[in-house]
Amino acid sequence: MPNTAAVPSAVPAPSEPLGCNGRSEPAPSVAPFLAPQSADDTSGAAAARAAMVARLEQSGELRPGPVREALLALPRQVLMPQAYVRRSTPDESPPRWDLLDWNCPGDREELLERLHSGDSVAIQHDGEPILGRTSGPRRGGAMTAMSSTTGMTVDLLQLLDLRPGQRVLDIGTGAGVTAAVVCFVCGHDRVVTLDIDPHVTAAARERLPALGYRPTAATGDGTAGRPDTGPYDRVFVSFAVRRVPTALVEQLAPGGRALMTLGTSSPSWPGLAVIDKGPDGTVEAELRAVEFGHRAGAGFDRLFLSGTSTWST
């Protein structure tokens, strides 16, 4: 059954480490499976999660169930101990960002606000390694990996109808939020998370175990799927594609469901593809009009990243 335990009790925040702005981040401690907690989880972080969930419930986006319980339990600062905030105005060139760091107490309040705001959270600049970075300013370039808007993610995960014991393929690992929710609900030993960027995969391999989850984290072309660990009861693609990849339909198990954003290079026409495979292998697909969709994948131009703005990729 899905974990419906209460939010773990927080522990006091550690004192500021020496050399905060110039050292690599330590690996968080490993917690028991399906009871995500960390020495880095504080009362402030738990309160921020509760407030985020309350806003999603008030807006009607989040319903009672395992996705709600996962959002309450999973400490987002363990998955995203560093995140970018843009300091420049939209018309300023080159753009300026600051990389906030959970290990710097002076950054924590703003980082918690960013992680729980509901907006997209940028976690990688110009394809850089995600592990071992120093905090501080960045100038020029572009954001190349992020966590999607919370409302959109919640809506899709609920539509995916996750259940314990399902085998799930999560394509586009990003910050690992979706993978963590899937592990919480389904169990980590049947979850595969796949990303085209080896730096993103490396971060997931370190940070998901800090929550007690050890899914298969792999690097590869998401449109090709991962047939050696299929078939899958659920396939979730967290970037936009021009067309439904045949390989992903083939890797869907009877009774399975796949979700992905379809779109053109324009941010004005996203559509949600809902693909179901019947017990006899018959495939039915529906293209639903949606206001916002996932950002474009590698080699594609752009799509909406948040409810209030668009970013180039």
C-alpha cells in the first residue's frame, strides 16, 4: 500500500559549514524506504511543504490520495539542494542568475520559497555537472534542466493513476521529483528513470537514495525507452515530443497508460497525449487540449515552463 505516514518530524538545522560558498555538497544521509526523511529536513521545510499542498488543494489541482501524501512527505530540498533564481530583468542581456545552496543558511529561506512556489525550478546552467558545484552568480548561457511546475506535475501524476507494485518508466529525470513520487507510491524496485544528460542521472543516483529510494537511474534517449526492463504499466514523459514514439507504445504493458506532451516549436499549442493499451494489446489514444505543457526536449525549441512566463531553451 502507498505510504500514508505523517510528515516525518524535523530535526534542528545544522550550523553553517565552513567554506559554504566554495565547497562541494555532502551526500545526504540514507533514510528507510517509504519513510523519506533527512538530517536536512527542518521544521521550516515541513511547513513549506504543507503550505504548498494546501495551495494545491485550495486551487482544486490536488486531491486526497498517494500523490498528496508523497508531496507532504518528500523533502524537496534533498532532491534540489541547489537551485537557480534569475536576478536580471527579462530584457537584460546577458541574463544573470544566482545559484542558491541549502548548505548556506543565508540561502535557505529564499531556496525554500523557490522550491515550494509551484513554479518551475531551474537546477542546471549550460549543461554543467550538477554535483560538486559552488554556489554564487552565473552570467549568460541558459538553463538546461529543471523541475516542472508543481500544479502540472500533480495533475499528470494523478491522471497516471499510480498504484503499488506497478512497473514505471519515468522519462526526463530532471530534479528527480517525479521519480521520487513514483517510488513512494509504487515501490522503488520497479521504477526506471531515464535522462539524456549524464549529469542529471548522476545527481539522481546520489539524491534519490538519500530518501531511501533506489530506482534504476540511467542515461539514454528517452524516445527509445528502455526495453530491457519493460514492459511498463505506466510511462511518463516529462518533455515535449513532436510525435508519440513508437518504441514507448511497444514497451507499454497490457492495461498500461502513457502520458506525454505533444507540441510544435511554438509555445502556443501544447497537447496532452493519453495512450492506453487494453488487456488484449489494443491501443487507444486521445489528444487533449491543455493550457500548459512540458518544456521541449533536446533538439526542440521551446514550450511553457510556468503559468506566468516562457523561457527559451
